[in-house]
Amino acid sequence: MFGLLKPDKEKVGNRLKMIKDELELSFTEYGNRLGLKKPTISSYVQGYTLLPIEIAEKVSKLSEKPLGWFYFGTIEDYIRDYLSLRGYSKILKDHPEVVSQIKEIFLTDEYKNIGWENEVGYPEEDFIDDCFAEIRNNLLSQYITEVVSEKVENAEETKSLSIKEKEEWVMYISADIKSYNEITLDIEYGDKKKIENIAEKQIQSIKKDESINFNDYYLIGKLINILNDNTETEYLISDLSKMLTDKHFSSFFGGEELIEIFQSMRPALIKLYAEKSDDEMYDWFEK
């Protein structure tokens, strides 16, 4: 009936007793309401025997408490305990809002269906896994960027770099580590030392006044590299102008403003480059 997360019989008994006390019933009266003898209801309350679901359904109607509450507490308790059991306590500690996010999807998503619910009306474990996978990937991505940013900021090799140059190196190194992890799955949220070690090797290769060469397998990296060079940007604008208007562009008699506007996209493209995975790029440009 239950999945990886099992009810705690003692906690189930405590919740059952809570309802008994709220209704101000004796064990005998409580048992009569549920069609049970006193020794039987007593064994459930004391946590010797797990409350059967058919009895829990009766108590649920009697108390107007959700069926799942008797076995796992609130939905938040259930989601939190399941994710903790799966080994994600560090993420939950740093981002307690994750539990509420999954609950919100479960209760209000436009595609909600009965298949998401287990026997007691709480989210199926597979549903929690699916919701959490995307949230976890986003949080891991943010975490990698934060660790790399701290490492770049404090490194001796970067002290002579401008703020803009440091930001670009952070995005470049972060994206490289994320691509590496997509293949190896070696880095988990909280693996600060692993991230620092990989970042350290790349930081040691930084040279002042040397441009970063972003991976240009997809258009985003290609544009980032082109927009870092005035001549290359001018060629890009000219090719685009020729394709759309059959007229070439040249900055010989002005037009520098247009080049600057095109190059102003570069920081946003670098951010996008760092945030998106290779799989997402594949979906955008190869499907």
C-alpha cells in the first residue's frame, strides 16, 4: 500500500489519540463510533498496530481531517519526510520553500489528475520525484554559479580583472561545470569542494586581456564570441542586412550606435548560456 516512505505507527497512534481527546471520548465510546472493541482501538492508539485504512476513513469522516493526515501528518510533512528519506535534507534546509512549491503544483496545477494521488489522497512518490527533479536542477545550477562566483572573486588570478570580466568568467566556468555534470552526474547540491576544485583549475588558466572563447556549437555561444569583437559584429549586421533588405551595412560613415546595440545583448546571452543545459540547447536548435 505504501511506497518508500512508511507511516510511523507511534505517530499514527498519537494522531488518533488527538482526535479522541478533541472529541472528548473514552476508549470505549471511541471504539463504538468506529465499530471497534476497546482493546483494538487501544492497540492502534498506542502504536502497537498500524491503523487500517478502512478505520482511518471512518476517523477521517468523524474528525473532518484528511485521510493522509493520520498516516503522515500534513501534506508538507509528507513531502518533506519523503525528500529527506531520499537524501535531499541539505536542499530542504537551504530552500524550505521547495515543499510548498510541490504542494502547490499538486493542489492547483491545471493538468491535475487523480493519478497523482496515492491511496490516502497525498501525492504519489513518482509525482514528487518528477516535480522535484526540475526544482533540484535549477537549485543545483544556482548553487554551482554561487560557488564559482565566490571562488573567482577571491582568487589571486582574477584580482586585476574588471567586474565585467569576472562576471563573464563566472558564467563561463559555471556553464562548463554544469555541462560536465550533465555527463558524469558527479556533483550534488552541497558538493562545494568538488565545484571549487574544478573551478580552481580553470581559474589558474586565466590571463589578463585574453578573451574567453565560449563553446560555439550552438548559436548562443557563437553570438557571444562574435559580439565581443567590433569587426565581427559589423560583419554579422551586414550579413543580416543583406539577407533582409538586400543592402550591406558598413560603419565607414557611422553606424557605431547600431554595433553597440547589438553588442548590448552579449551579457544577457552569456547569462542564458550559463543557465541552459546542453539538452535544452539541443531542443532549441536541433529538433
